Amino acid sequence: MAEDLHRVELTDSFLARLEAIEAFLIEADAGAAFDDLLDQLRSTVIPNLARFPRIGRRYLDHPPQSAEAISLLAAMPTGAADSLREYLHGDYLMLYTVADELATVYLLTIRHHRQLSFDIAGLWPAGS
């Protein structure tokens, strides 16, 4: 029996964060770490999300406590915050959402686990 796989899409915001990570690692003379990240995305992260789209924990299971983050979540389109999930792989934390009706996982952003927070406001167009 064939397994139903979700398609995994990299959003513009995810790609922009990858570029920022690459620039940072190259500046830190750790370009090989970026190559390792890309290899892990291809070989592990994307196949896992395609096969198990809800592998990550719900973002709101541990909601942010700051007034700024709460305000940003409230400004998101109705129901959007409820669909956010986090996937931790190595030193990186990815934020994604699942669109079951399209059988698609959208990788929204990525950050090193030591960074402060996601830029949630930048993930959705203004007025959405």
C-alpha cells in the first residue's frame, strides 16, 4: 500500500532566513555547517515532514509570555496561530504549518535555537 505523503514547500521567509544563516556561518568561518544544514534538510527534515506532517509540537502548547509576542499572534489571520507547529532538528528550530486540504507542509522560518524568537509578524502579509 502506497503511503500518502505531504508536499513540503519552502516559503520566501524560510529561504530568506536560510540566506541569513548562510551569511552568518560564512562570516564565522563555518561554511561547512551550512552545507550540513542543507544536507539535513534534504535527507531528514523534509522527508520526516512529508511523511509525518504533525511531527512537531503545536506552537501554542507553550505560548509566548511577552506582550509583544501576544500582540503579534493576535494580529495573525483567524486560526493561523492554531496551525503553527515547531520542529526541532539539531541546533535549529523551524516553524511550519500544515494545509491538509492541499496535502502540503509550509516551512515558514528557521532559526538557531539560541536566537530569541521568530519574526511572526513578517510571516503574513499586512492586512491578512
